[in-house]
Amino acid sequence: MSETAMNKLAVVTGASKGIGKACALELARRGYDIAVNYRSDEDSAARTVAEIEALGQKAVAYRADTADIGAVKQMFRSIVKEMGTPDVLVNNAGIVDDAYLLLINEQSLDRSLNVNIKGYINCAQQAALKMYSRKKGVIINISSVSSVLAVAGQTVYSATKGAVNSMTSVMAKELAPKGIRVNAVAPGFIDTEMMKSIPDDLKTQYLAEIPLSRFGDAAEVGKVVAALCSEDFAYLTGQTLILDGGLSL
Ligand code: NAP
């Protein structure tokens, strides 16, 4: 297929559910085909693919642990072969495993660092390599309000999301000459499976601290991410946009 005849293509990591799925669906509504990355939940990934296809776009599910550079390289090779060169990467696949400082165990620490930091770098590197040749592309890194807000029990998670903000500005500087923009979106509390790990009494407490008096919806994150990918934001790079209903104010 000639390049001009092809749809725009977005790779969304962790798109089997939650924020990643919402980003994938919103980008599909805006005309993108979607490479749907996931780690373990094949059924949910297949549902995401079906919902994208129902919007009239092409979608293929790719199972890969983003923390595993070999698996990520293989995934991007397959994506280019089967779907084309990515125009957009949404680096979203992330985990949370909260523990107070004195209770953090090494295995959990390593896993969080590997998925939330190494995984983002692995995918950005492979996407940028493919985008280089066309001298254009957009990378959106999903951070968290926890990168700027101290929440007890989140030493590890906050550190990984602070790293996402930092890597976003450095990647943006390095990749700008290649026509690739890099920004981060840092959501506050968004009602997804990830939030199920928060005890109800804590949720009530957090809710009282949000000026807009509600948790966010994944679709709202998807809309902001898709907007940042558009030409309307062609002059924006290296920034972290906090999307938290005012929680961090
Ligand atoms: P979620 O509902 O738990 O979904 C996580 C997704 O990431 C799933 O699709 C999962 O795939 C995938 N995933 C996890 N580890 C992976 C890995 N190593 N390789 C590939 N895929 C992997 O989470 P979410 O709430 O949508 O969060 C998505 C992102 O938003 C994360 O980076 C999170 O830190 C950030 N965030 C969330 C909130 C919130 O309140 N929910 C707030 C701020 C930031 P499988 O299910 O197939 O394993």
C-alpha cells in the first residue's frame, strides 16, 4: 500500500482497558488505525479491537510486556510490517503498587521501575526510530498527578511518574529536530480498574480534596490526549499537562 493511501496510525500501550483504551477509541474516532498493546488480558484487548473496528478503523492487538526490550522491538517490527509506520505513540502502560516507605519490597520496586520508566523509554525509543525516517510524529507519555503531589504510600509510584515528566522534556528536546513532539498528560483520580486498589474511606477523603468534586472519566483523558496529537498543538512540546479537576492546586 502506498504511504498516502494509508490511514494515520497510533500505537497505544496498555490499551486493553482504562485510560489506554479510552485514548485508543478517541484516536480511532479521529481517523487513526490503532495498534492495541496489552500485557495479559487477551479478552479485553480483543474487545478494544472490536470497538475500534466498529468505528470503521483498523485495529490489531499486540501482546508485549513493555518492560521487555526484546518484546517491544519485536512488537514494533510487527506493527510496521502489518500496519505501517506509527504517527503517534501513547505511552500509557503503567502499574501502581502502593506501600509505605518502610514496607516497600525490592521485587515490587523493580517491577514498577521496569514498567513505568524502562517500559516508557523502550517504547519511545522504538517509536522514534520508526518516526525518524518520516521526520514527524507525536509521543504522549501518561504521567500522574502523583508526580507533583505527595500522596502517602506512593514513594515508588511518584518517583516513576516524576521520571516520566523529566524524560518527556528531554525526549522533546532531542526529538524536536526530527519533527517529533513529546508531551505528557498527568491525570488525577480517574475511575478505572487501577483505582479499585484504593480503599473506599481514602477515596472519600480524596474526593473532598478535588475542587471539581468528582473523579475523572477515562474518556476525558482520551479527548485531551487525542487533542494534543493534533496539528492544533503543533507548537507544543516538552510539557506536562495536569488533568486532575484541580486536585493539585
Ligand atoms: P489499568 O486500568 O490498570 O490498565 C492498565 C493497562 O496497562 C492494561 O491494559 C494492562 O494490560 C496494561 N499494562 C500493564 N502493565 C503492562 C506492561 N508491562 N506491558 C504492557 N501493558 C501493560 O490502568 P489505568 O488506570 O488505565 O492507568 C493507565 C495509565 O494511567 C498508567 O500509566 C497509570 O499510571 C496512569 N494513571 C492512572 C490514573 C488513574 O486514576 N486511573 C491516574 C493517573 C495516572 P493487561 O490488563 O492486558 O495486563
